[in-house]
Amino acid sequence: QFYRKLTALSLPIMLQNLLASSLSFIDTLMIGQLGEVQLAAVGLANQMFFLVILLFFGISSGSSIFFAQFWGSGDRRSIHKTLALALIIGIVGAGFLSGASVLFPAGIMRIFTPDPEVIASGAEYLRIVGVSYLFTAVTFIFSSALRSTGSPRLPLAVSAVSMSLNALFNYLLIFGKFGFPEMGVQGAALATAAARGFEMVLVVFLSYRLKKPIAAPLRDYFTFDRAFTAIFVRTVTPVVLNEVAWSLGMVMYKIVFARMGTSVIASANVTEAIQSLFTVIFIGTGN
């Protein structure tokens, strides 16, 4: 019975991660057709998204401790308080990184590479895709709450729809197919932002439409007290710091690769896309 439950919970998460990794692989294939510079630029620009995702992962991992505990005890009000706190922290963090990406994209790219062509191309991408970090904050935390309260299939279904749209929009906007403008790197960024915005709306809408345990009137989300907030922050902070520290270490690898040359960082981006396909089992089971 235990293994059946484990499989039922972990398999949708594995599939969701496989979809995400497959989309990353497809993105790399499409952008790679534009050239080495564009492939390197998008890979480096997406290091900001990598930081954002791991920030959300830290918040949602820490929050899951509370979600699962309150779900087990049937305390829905506390689930809503936890979700509210996680959303506030996630949106504030996303807002900071989103603002930096939109306002100072070239400055961020210069941290990674001295190549002016890569900087220019990456800045075009980052300025548009930076907006999507706010959408991802809501989606990621809602998905974590759904999984922790026994509904792992809903985030999987939403991700499948969103990622299919992202791949389609990429094809249409990067290469200018079926009458759409040929936008190259900007098209890839616009496709990603649109798909993530749709994903956020869909996961929130379906959570309320299907009356999932995490859905509640807005006022119920903001009834937490100081004592609970202190416990939440004390529990979540070490997890967030762990993820942020690890992500900064991984970003340093990219900085080193980029300093070795544009062809080197382009190659690293390709191998990373392949690598991510092989980690889905560990991520699904661990979650």
C-alpha cells in the first residue's frame, strides 16, 4: 500500500519534470537553429530564471512541511495561511529579480560574458521574459500546495497544456510561421512569457473551479498571526538559503564557461538540456 501511494504521488511529479525538461530540450533545439550566439545568449539569460526557480523551490519545499502537516490534521484554515505566506515571499522575491531583468538586462548579461553580441541578444530576451517570473511564483507555489494536499495530477495537466503552448508559440514566433512575425530570440521570450501567464491563470482557476482544499475566499488567506509567521519563516529560511547557495554555485560554472568562449557556453547549454532529462526520477521521488 505504501509503495502504491508513493508511486501515485511521485509519478505525476516525474512526468511534470519530464515535460519541463523536454520543453527545455526543444527550446534548445529551436534556438540553436538561430546560431551559436543566440543559443549562448538565451542560456546565460536563463540563469536568472534558474535562480528564481530555486528560490521558489526553497519556499515551496519549506511550505510543504506545513501543507502536509495541516492536510493530515484536516486544518484547512492553516493551509490557507501557509499558502498566503508562501505567495507573499515568492512574489516579493520574483518582483525583485523581475525588476532587475526588465530594467537592467544588459548589466546582468555582462556579469556572465564580455561578448557584445551575446550581451545584446541576451538582453533582448531577458527584458521580455523577466515579466514571467511573477507568473511562475504563483504557479509554482500553487502547484506545490496541490501536490502536498493529495492532488498531484492537476499541476501535471496544467503543465502539459502550458508547455505544449510554449513549444507551439516558440515555433510560430521564433521562425515566423503561418503569418506570424519572425522574431528570433525575442519571439522565444514572448512565447515563454505568454505560456507562463496562461499557466498561472489556469492553475488558479482550476483550483477554485474544482474546489481543491487550497482554494478559499481571499480574506481567509490573510488571517495569519505573528507567532505562526515566525515559525514559518524560521522553518523555510534554511531551505531557501540552501537552494540559493547551491544555485549561485551552479551559476558560477556558467560564468566560467562563458569566459572560456561563446562556443563553450553554447555547448554547455546543450549538454545541460540533455542532462536534465535524466534527473526527473530523483526529483519526482524526492518531492
